[in-house]
Amino acid sequence: MRDYWDVVGALWDVIDIYEGPAIFRKTYNSVPREAGLMFAAHYCQSEVCSGGFEQLFWDPTGVLAPEAVRGISRDWVIPSRFDYRVGDERAWATVSA
């Protein structure tokens, strides 16, 4: 088991959302499914909290919206910049990946 930030942080340079759907799909498919879903859910939550759904779909992040829906449906607690506190156990999710 790894903690949330270990999983999500390790994927920033692996999953490419900026070069279009084909490159996104190739890089997304190169990571473990659960880790990819967590990454997509995190990115979605970050974009929506930052600028709403318009930002999510206007920016390149919209390419991962279907995966984000699947990731959000998981029973994970996704740390938010609004509710994260150091040492807060709710701010950590674990994933086997």
C-alpha cells in the first residue's frame, strides 16, 4: 500500500494530458488502472475547485473526464487544498498499485 500523494505524484510525468487524446490514452494505459483512476479523480477535483467545470473542460484536463468519473466513484478521500491538514487521516487514501 502506498499513500495518496505517492501514487498521484508519481504519475505527473507519466500521464500526458497535453498532447491530445491518443497520447493521453497511451500514457494513461501504461499505468496501473487504480492509480490512473486516482490520478484522474485528483485532477478533476483540482480543476473543478480551482475554476469550476468550465475550467475542467476548457483546459486539456477535459481529456480525462471519463476516467475521473470512474475514479470519483471509488471510495477514496481525495485531499483538497481547502480541507487538507497535516496529520489528518481523512486526507490520505491508500491504493495497491
